[in-house]
Amino acid sequence: MKKLLLLVCAIIFLAPLLSGCFFSCKPIIINVECDELTQQKHVSRQIDVCPGYTVTVYLCSNPSTGFSWSESAVISEQSVIRQISHEFIAPKEPTLGVPGKEMWFLKTSEKGTSTVTMEYSRPGEDGEEQEWTFTLTVTIK
């Protein structure tokens, strides 16, 4: 009887691990600091997440420079993930030149893969002047 109980407990514990969603079935927060964006210019991340969960992306932003992130993320598969909101979060101490963050709140839907892209740019004489990009590849399992 003890062996059977141990086996049942092991199956209950291992089943989520084997399904691949044990650790990814939770809201995901991605934070990209100014230093990383300045060094790389084009930053990308890949994540696995379960359907129905949220992904929050924070990207460094300093509107006092004239640059800003795109209001809407470009999403390759809207049926897989969609943007719920986007907002600027000012720094805790509003000192001139100190960057804040922009936040996108995304919601996963059905299984599949989608890319989410944001661009940091400012209007230039010849149109938009792109500075940074962030690309997130999301796989819903």
C-alpha cells in the first residue's frame, strides 16, 4: 500500500514536469535595462508559457530625449498573444534626464508561436529614426 501511495505521489509531482509547463505556468516578467539596449541595440528574448497567462515587458525609456517606444507592439500571431495595455512609468525621483520604463501587458491565448516586436525611435527629418528594437518570441505550450 505504501508503494502505491508513493507511486501516486510521484506521478502527481512529475506529471507537470514532464508536460513542460510546471515552471512556465505563471505570469512572466521581462525587464530590459538601458545598459543592455545601449550595448546591443537589438535585444531579443525567447520564452515558453502556458495558455491564459500574462507576460509583462518593461523596457528602459527616456522621453526627454525625444525617443519613445511604439505604442502598439507588432505581433505576428494575434491568436497566440495579444497586447492588453501599454504605459510609461516615470522614475521614482523625477530628475531631468533620468529614464523611466515603458510597460506592455500581454495575454497569451492558444497554443502556437508568435513574435512581439517593439521599436524605440524618434521622428527625424527623413521620417522615423530607429535606435533600439526588442523582439520577444513566445511559444505557448
